[in-house]
Amino acid sequence: MDDQQWFAEQFAQHRPRLRSVAYRLLGSPTEVDDALQEAWLRTTRADPATITNPVAWLTTLVGRVCIDMLRARQARREFFGATWEPLVSEYGDPEAASLHTDAVGIALLVVLDSLEPGERLAVVLHDMFGMPFEQVAAVVGRTPAATRQLASRARRRLREHASQPGAGLPAQRRVVDAFLAAARAGDFDALLALLDPDVVFRADHGRRARLAPAVLTGAHAVAARAADAGPRFARLCAPALVNGLAGVVARDRSGRLVAVVGVAIRGDRIAAIDLILDPDKLPSGPMVGSAPHHQILDSFR
């Protein structure tokens, strides 16, 4: 077996793990594909005889590619939007399980996206994938002690801001369905009862002029907004899987997604709502819909 055939077999065997690592670091399916392609190209400069643990070596390689991409992204970051993209599928889609293998909830992606590249890499590789700090340090370019500090800072941010799902998918969907029904009816009291007191609503418009407040906090403010916009917007929506959790999509007649809503549930209440309107972040596959694009936008005016 020649070197490239060996690398090809190792890459294929460990590809699901490598994709998961890259998605948690980059948050973008498109960038994940770019990262894996670059990692594959870098194997051509490696000697298999020096590799004793292929999965650890490949994970380290993908981590190095990703931190280079994160640092380049940070250097060119502009004022608009976040850098992650949602993973979306319909309920009952037979491919949904594989699509969401790499997913983490959007609320967690929002927090990860706010971390410095080194912090993000340290907490993802060590806490989520069990890589020893000595190996993570080689990727980050810090000492193991400094890398532990990066991970510690990242953990504090995650504990402060990330909302973890407190229920299984059927229970999540019941909450989301109830929220959609209350929003369609403009029922402020019903909406309020479904929201965590400290709920956060975030809207990502990308380069487009804002059609909704960028951030709202607190159950009363979010319920008031949903009661006002819901009768127009919620009737255009349908339940979906968004990053492996119960969420919502809004679609036009051509089947094009024009909005995605990620929902994080704590207990039996909604703790975070992330409205994604940025067309650069929305999946482009054909989906059956019922409302023209201008109606979606008008519902936020």
C-alpha cells in the first residue's frame, strides 16, 4: 500500500469525527469542506512512518487548519453577522440523522463564535473530543499551562451564556409548536408562559438592513415582539430540525428558505431564540413552501 492510499483509508475511516471537530470549530458546512480538503492536501507532505496514532494525528492536522482559518476570519471580520451556518432538515427526513451528526445547538454556536480562536480550539478539542492539553497546546502554539487557561476562560463563557436543551426532541417540538400557535394568534399571555424569564432573542441580518431588533432580552420584551410580528411571520413557518434541535423554517413558494429559527429550551421553556435572515447563511436546497419572499420581509417591518 502506498502512502496516499494509506492516508486515504485513514481519512475515510475517521471522516465523521474530523467533520464534527471542524464544524464545532468553524460552524460552517462550506468551511468544513474547505478545511477537510486542505487537511487532505497537507497529508501529501507527511510521512506515515512517523505516525503512531492516526486519529490523533488527523485531528491535530484538522485543528491546525481550522485555527488558521479562524485567525484569518478574525482578521477580516466586519460588522455584519456571525460566521456560522445552521444545519436544517425536515422532520422525518431519512438523511436528517447524518446531517445533524456534526451539529451543536445554535445558542452554543453563538457563544463559541464569540471566543478567541485559541479559546475555541482549546475547549472544543479538549472538552468535546478528549484531546490532551499537550496535543492541543501544539495546535494553539501555547504551553500546556497556557492552553488550560484558554479552555478555562472558554468554559466560563459557555456556562454564562450557553443554554443546553433540557428535554428530548418530542418535548422540544411540543414547546416549539405551542410557541408557533401562540405567535400566530398574537397571544401575549400564552407566549409569556412559554418563555424563560431571562430569554434572549437574537436576529442575524448579515449585510441586509435590520428588519427586526438585533437583540431582545427578557420574557416580556420577547413575548411582546412575538405577539406583534407573529400573526404575520408565524403563519409562514413550519417546524424543522435546526442543528439537531426542534426549530422553525420560513419558506417561499419556490421552496427557498428565507429564514431559520433556532430554539434552545431549558426545562419546558424557551431560553434562546436565534432568527437567521442572512441569505449567505441559509441552506439552498429545494423545499416546499407557501409564501413569497417579500411577505417574509414585510412581516418584520
